[in-house]
Amino acid sequence: PIELHGNILLLKVSNPINPISVKRLILECIMILLWAILMAWLAYSLLKLNEQRVQLNMIAMIDPLTNLPNRRLLSIKLDNILSQTIKDKSCVVCYLDLDGFKAVNDQLGHAAGDELLKIVSGRLKGCVRVNDIIARVGGDEFVIVLVALKNLEEAEFIMKRVINAVNQPINLSGQIAHVSASLGAAVYRTDGEEAEHLLRVADQAMYHAKNSEKNCFFFAKNMVI
């Protein structure tokens, strides 16, 4: 106590205002670390979910047997190709059906038929150019889109190569199978400008080839209806 001018004063030394204890500091660091871990986990989970969504979308657009685009992905790609085809270039949509595939399935079984489709898919890939598209749209039906063609002779050359490649004997676990290909072709702008219309016209031309002599290709513009 201090006596000053008749008054008694009592002075004290106080602690700092709002002191931060070591325990509180550690607790706050732990909370911040847990929050950061939670945010990182949420970001990772969202990234994985997005990757899974992309994978599921791709699975939904890819034929699981041949790993070729299916009809859904073909429709998307074909729309893009047609919109980007310039006037001095041509685009041909080819519809292909295998002749004799049902006989292979009936005689050798569905497993052999699946293996044949895989082999044929590989042969088709070897016949086209890098920017061309091959899709499996049915059991033994394929669509080949030939892009940026200078003239129809290029399309004819590729289709002849496809027919020759499919014609080669196929070894299925020691059993030799033979199939051939019938193709129908629709030319962009000449036979139509919509993707679905071109596919339908090419399909009709393919049946025309199949019903005439098989193992050949036929342009839609040459059909007599």
C-alpha cells in the first residue's frame, strides 16, 4: 500500500490482456490442420467423382467388345465432322455389314463370333486414315466415316481395301472362318447434309449392295429405286 496525500493506494502488476497460452495455441494449430485436411479430402473426392463421371460417360460411348465408338459417340463425332467440312472437301459415310457372320456364330459359337468381330475391327483400323472414324453400331454392323476427301476415288480406294481386308481368312482358335463385307456409301451434300439422314441413306445403299451380289460397295446416288 502507498499513502499519498492522505489516500491509500494499492498497485498491482497484471497479466497481459487476452494472453495466449501454449495449450490454446496448440489447439488452434490442430484445428487449422484438421480443416486443411478436410478441405484437401473434399477437393480430392470431387476430383475423383469427376474422373469417374468422365469414365462412365466414355464407357457409355464406347463399344466394350471392340473398343470402337458406339452409335451415340458416332452421332456426336459425325455432327462435328459435317460442321467442319469445307466446300472443296468431301465426306463419305459408309455403312458396313458382314456377310456370313451369322453362320460363324451358329457353327462356332458366340465366343468365336466375338473374337471375329475384334479381328475385323483391327483390320478396319488398318484400312482407314488417322482422321477417319470407325464405329460399331450393331451386332455385325459398322460405320466408317471418311473425312476431308479430295474426290470420291479416294473413298472407292479405301472401300476396296476394306473389302479385301475383311475377305482374308480368319483363324479362330484353329478354326478358319470366312466372311465378307457389303458397304453402302452416302456422300455429304450430294445425298444429304444431316448426320442421321446420311446414315439412313448409307444403310439403304448397304442393303442394296447386300441384295445384289454382296462383297461389294454401292454409292447411294447409284441406287435405282
